Amino acid sequence: MLLNTPAKVQKKLTENTRRQRLEMDLTQEGLAKRSGVPLPTLRQFEQKHSMPSRQAPP
């Protein structure tokens, strides 16, 4: 698969992340706890193939 657009790259990244999570027998909640990523962020990432924008620290 040629990854020539940002949307295709994001989709492939989320597919790979989900596949790896399932191979490790982790739920989204389990991965969120292990990784320190908030569960809603992880769900949005996997379900909508979207990455949250980075926010500058306060």
C-alpha cells in the first residue's frame, strides 16, 4: 500500500496500533492504563483514525 497522503498514513497507523493491542490481548482500557494515554483519546484514535493535536504545556 502506497502511503502518500496524511489520511492514509493515519489510517495505517491506527490499524497497526489496534492489531498490536489485540495481539497483546489488551483492551483499550488496558492499553490506556499501560501507556498513560487517556482512554477517550485512545478511543478517538482507533475509531476515527484521528490524532489529537498537540497542546503546548501551560
